[in-house]
Amino acid sequence: MFYRPVMGLFVALALAGCEMAPPYEPPFVSLPSQFTDAAGESGGTLAPRGDWWRSFSDSRLNALEADVDVANPDLAAAYAAYQDSRARAEQAVAGLFPEFDFGGGLSADKQSANRPLRSRTQPDYYGANQAFVGVAGYELDVWGRVADIVKSAKANAEATGYALADTRLLLHAELARDYVALRGLDAQAKLYADTLKLYQSALDLTQQRLTAKIAPPIDAERAKAQLESVKAQASELALRRTALTDAIATLAGKPAAGFRLAVDSAPMVFPRRPRAAPGELLRRRPDVAAAERQVAAATALIGAAIANKYPRFTIGLQAGTQDTSLRLLDPINSFYSIGPSMTVPLFDAGLRDAEIKQARADAEIAAQRYRSRVLNAVREVQDYVSALRWLADEARQSEAAAQAARKALDMSNALYRDGAASYLDVVTAQDSALTTQRAAIGVRTRELDAYVGLMLALGGGWFAPNEAKTDTVAAAVP
């Protein structure tokens, strides 16, 4: 038959599909072997991502973080977006295979006696009944166009999966940062509560001395001003704590109204710092991995755009049975139709060339965004590594200043009781003591926040085994 060699040719063309997309390699980014200010530090080794917040050894934080995975609506929306992207990839894969459809119908018809071109032998009444199976317009992927679309869809689905992981990482980090800030406010609230007791005692002393006429009225007014000022600052802390509590409730997927967190002024545990080379970031950060997959998706579409310049081959098939009555199972009423077709682009006013240029430009945009994401990832890690290096020094210095200020306050109070100093000296010492102690708590809170930031920048924390490795990870550029 005529169709056999033609169909054989089309099958051969389909099996020998070409690859039009350029060979894919992730964009190259030159990276250093280690971070500045990280040399000589001991700490945890990088490991597969997990519940990194557990390194703070805080059971309440662990419970809140678990609620993020269960009840946070933003994370649920990101998961739905991932499911949508996977479904789109499955739809693209379906284009590689023919779609078989079953159809049929029964009808009783009467035609007009004066229908144009009607012959005398045609009946007035007739039936049109049929049942068939068919393939309509199945494209033979000679140039790899459909395969490239499938590659792009799969890469986009993978990118969405990494975006889901990145969303989860960001939400967990945001909650951890809010929690660290909350604990910092609790520590400051304890400082203010202790300070209020001291200031109240100082006010009582000045009033006693005023009653005994051994101190001027201005001393009592100064003491009262100090006391009321600290009360106002304590109220401001309470306001900020309420806002942080509401933010934590929302992140945990709970209504802010009625959500409470008990005050806990105990110091939090500091995790051990890791040592990581920039190359390790490329294997850990989900946002970097998502950007790389987007480059792969855009590169595959270049091949699909190029394939549009070449002839497109499709094939159709329909087979079944039809009859004017209901004898649809009679072999003499069977029919089939099979036929390949070809579409050759002749003139498109430069449309397809423009589509290729656009696809190449999209791929270049994705590549540059990937490079930018890598460089920003390295910058973020470097920023937090340096921050932890200098915040450790600042914490020691702030604590030393706070201790000196407390001693100066004790000495000023003693001198005032003995009448050897004015209350203005006491006020100055009180201000200095409160400021330096609050600064020390603030530095510690910033240091904890920097740990969370470093965990986020490293793509999900690290673990510190009993014997932490101290060798640096060689920078590996994929």
C-alpha cells in the first residue's frame, strides 16, 4: 500500500529527532576558597538541611517552628504553586505521546426534498450512526521541539520545588529572628524591672534626706524624673513585645488575638559557627538552585524556538464503524482514515527569528540573574561571618563597660549617702549604667540574630558533632 512507506518514513523521522537547544552548562562564577574573618575558627560542619533552629536548644522555639510547617498559609500557597508547576510539567510530557479518543453517536435524519445537489436516489429519511477511535494531529517530534518544551517544563517544576524550600527557609528564619528579638526584649524588661526597684529606692532615699533637710528638693525631683523615664521606656518595650508576639502568631498560623508567649529573660544558647567555602553554597541554597534551574528552562526553550523554523510533521488516525442502522458490529461497516501531514513555514515577516532572539535573551537574563544570586549569596554569608567576628568583640567590650558602669553607680550611691557627692553624680551614673547594660543586651541579641542570618545565608544551618571538622570545604563551581 502507498501509506506503508510513507508511515515508515514518518516513524523513522520521529525516532531520529534532532536536538536544537544549545548544550547546557550552569553559568560559571569565579569564587574564592574561603570567607574573610572565617580563618582559624572552629565550628560545625555543613550537613543536609534539617530543623536547623534546634541548634538554639529552645523547646518553645522548636514548637513554634513546627507550627510553621503545619499551619502557615504562605507556605501552603507555595506548596500549591509547586503542585501546579508539577502538573504543568506532566501536561508537557503528555505531548510526547499520541492522544487516543473514543467517539460515536446515533442520529435519525430527514433531508429536504429541495436540498441543493440532491440526487433522486437519496432517501428522505436515513440514520447516521458511528463509533470510532482516533488520534488527531499528533506531532512527530523530528526537531526535538516538544522534547525541549518538556525539558523546560521539568526544569521550571524543579525551580518551583526549590522556591518552595526557599519560602520555608525564609519563614522559619523570620520566626526565629522575631523570637530572638522577643527574648532580647524580655531580657531588657528584666533589666528595667530591676532598675525600677533601684530607682524607687533612690527616690525614697532622696525624700528621706529632703525630709531631714539634708538634701535640696531638686534631688527628689531628679530621682522622680529618672523613675518615670524608666517606666516610660518599659512601656515602650511592652508595646514592641506585643507587636513581635503578634508577628510570631501569624507566622505560626495562629490568630494574633488571644495568642500569648510567657516572658523568658534567660539567655539563649549560642550555636557553634560553621566553616564553609563559597562553592558549598551552590549546593545548599534553594534560591541559588532555583535560579540555576530557571537558566536550564530558558535554555531548553531556545531549541523549541529554533525548531519552529523547520517543517512540522503531524499524523492523524481514525478507525471505527458506521451504518445507517444499528449494525455497527458488522465488519462490512468498518472504516479507517490515516494520513500524515506536513507544514512548512514560507514567510513570517521575521517572526520566528524574533522568537529565537527573544529565547536567547531570556536565557541570558536567567544566567545573569543566577550569577547575581550566587554573588549575593556569598556576600550575605561574608556579611554574617564578619558580623559574628566583630559582634563577639563588641559583646565582650559592652559587658566590660556595663560592669564598670555598675561599679560607678554603686560608688556614686555610696558617696551620696555619705554626703560626699551630689545627686547629679548619681543621675549621671544611673544613666550610664542603664545605657551600657541595655547596650550589652542589644549586642547579644544582634549576635543571636546574626547566627540566624548566617543559617539562612548558608541555606539552612549546620550541625556541630562532638568532633567538629576544621578543614575548609574546597570551592566547587558546578
